[in-house]
Amino acid sequence: MRRPRGDLGSRPPRPTEGAACAGPGEPCFPSDAPLVCVLERERRARLPPKPPPPLQPVLRGGQRLEAALSCPHFQRHPQQHLIRSLAEARPEELTPHVMVLLAQHLARHRLREPQLLEAIAHFLVVQEAQLSSKVVQKLVLPFGRLNYFPREQQFMPCLERILAREAGMAPLATVNILMSLCQLRCLPFRALQFVFSPGFINHINGTPHALIVRRYLSLLDTAVELELPGYQGPRLPRKQKVPIFPQPLTTDRARRKYSHKDIVAEGLRQLLGEEKYRQDLTVPPGYCTDFLLCVSSSGAVLPVRTQDPFLPYPPRPRPQARAASQPVTQDPAQRVVLMLQERWHFCRDSRVLLGSRALRERHLGLLGYQLLPLPFEELESQRGLHQLKSYLRQKLQTLGLRWGPEGG
């Protein structure tokens, strides 16, 4: 049976928003009514007090540095000014663990901070007797990677003593230390004689990291060949040698979509033709090049298929002064290597090449290749393929190169 319309008005009013009800059938009060406020204060007074927040420990010196370097957010977003301030900690407050964290942080983020690097070098010298070669390899890593030789006068004598003391105990650590020193162009003869000795080579051949050690030894042998003419000790046997860097480095492969290599390759293809350059060619003793051209003595860019793109290794001795009647026999074709210098090939906020990049360019030059750097600032300023081709044409012409019908 339907309720009469007039009964609708006899329903009790619904409580309005913000009102407080004492119970069913009882009147409701606004939430800001004096009585409600008094009851709320009494309810809060009966609650147990909140415990005070725990006191944060006061971090000093090395503890503050370790806390900052161990924070994932800090590792993802390095702040150089904070690291510099933490470097003021006293040496006795620091531990090998903290200094290794600092060294790894600098190397990972390409931070070439002299104040911090000098602090690591000083720590290494002061704590020499307590450091094993496995720890030393991690402390020395940023110096080679960041292409920084410290001002600490005992840096090299200290490393030579550590290598002499522990070279036989940790072969991989020993070679890693020498790799960092190779990037700094300061290889100790005594340590080289040890790692090139038959006993050391036979020992590492049966270890799980034999391939990586042979690759490092191959690079060290190349450095001896090209940079240490006065070395008289043993060398790496030919059968033990492997290509050093037979393909683009891991960093370049990971950042391929940010690289200028593809657009430079297209510019060279349209400018010269596909037959007049080679991309990612590995030249002896195992360096991967970005782009390689063969150029005649008159400056003409030659088809690569008609030339041997490789220069001999070991390099031939430079010809001495000859008599006028004595013929000169040398390859007339010059090999030109175009070197991409991407943003990540440099230390952060610096124009200093990373140690591995500087070493590769140095060795290719000593092998006889003519280098033509393509810095990232110049590549990034080109707007479109048309401008890039004009840029490449100008760079090649500065070397006296020519092409087309008159250039071959």
C-alpha cells in the first residue's frame, strides 16, 4: 500500500556533512561545535603519547662518506660538490672499504675530481703495508680510467713495491693494476718481466679468467712494442696473443641509439660511395676503428677493395736517409681513421679523454694511421644530413683529401 505523499515530510532529516551524531535517534552536532571539540580533546588526552623519533647517529668523516656513497639515490645522481666536501675527512677516519667505494664511484660516473683522486693516492701510500693487490687494483682503477696521474710523489714507488710483493698471489689483480698504469703511460719494467715470464703465463692459462688476462697481456705487449723501445725483458709469445678490442666497446654498443655513427656512415656513403670507406674494421693488433679510408699520395680517396687497409704490425722502422740513387720502397697509400669522440668518451664536464680512448688513439697514431677526430660538439651542431655532409667534406679537405672524377 502506497504511503501518502504528505508522509514524506515526516521523515527525520538526514545528518548534514560535517555533523556528529551521538547515536540513533539522537540529535546531531556540527563537527566544530564546542561540545564536540571538548570531547575530541579529552579523547586525545587519554591516548598514550607518541614516542619521540629515534636520534640519528652523528656521522663523521669516513662514516658520512660511506653513507653517501652507499645510498642508491646518490649513486644514480652524483653530486660533485658533496663528494668534494666529504674528501676533507682525516685519513685515520677512512677505511679501505670506504676508499674503494669512492674510487668505484669516481670511475663509474667519470668524475675527474683532483681533490678526491689525490685523497685516494695519499691513502694508498699511507696504508701500503695493509693493502692487498686485490684492494689496490680497485683503488688504482679511476686513475687509469680518468686519465689522471696524481701529484703524490710516492704513488709509483708504492705501486712497484706492492706489485713486487704480491704479483704471484693474485694474477688478475696484478694485470689489472698494470692495465691502469698502461693508460697512464708508466709501466714498471720489473712487473712487466714478471707477467711476461713463462711461469706466470703457464699459471694463468689454467685459470677461469685466462682469456681476459691474455687480452690484457696482449695490450701490454703492444704498449711495450710501441712505447717502450728500451725494454729488454721477455715478451708475450706470439701463440698467446689475442685481438685486444676486436669489436666496438660495450659502452658504445649500449649507447648505439645516442651515437652519431649511423648518420656519419650515411654521410660518408653519399659523399664518397660505399666502396671508399670501411666501418668498424679491426686492424692489427686488434683495435676496432670507426671509419677507415685509403688515400693515395696525391690525396685521392681510393676504393678500399683495391688496397690493403691494414698497416703492418709490428710497425716497420722508419726509413733512414738514403742515397739519391737508392730507390725508396714504401707503401704510397695513407690510412686515415675517422675517430668518433662521443660525449661519453670524455670525463664528465671535461675535455679529457677517458684513459682507454686516449690509449687507443695514441697507439693507432704510433702504428702509422692518420687520425681525424670528429668531436661530439661539432657533430651535434649539424642540422640534418645536408649540413653533416658539408661538415665531413670540410674535415676531409683539411687533410688534403679529394674525391670524385678528379680524385679517383
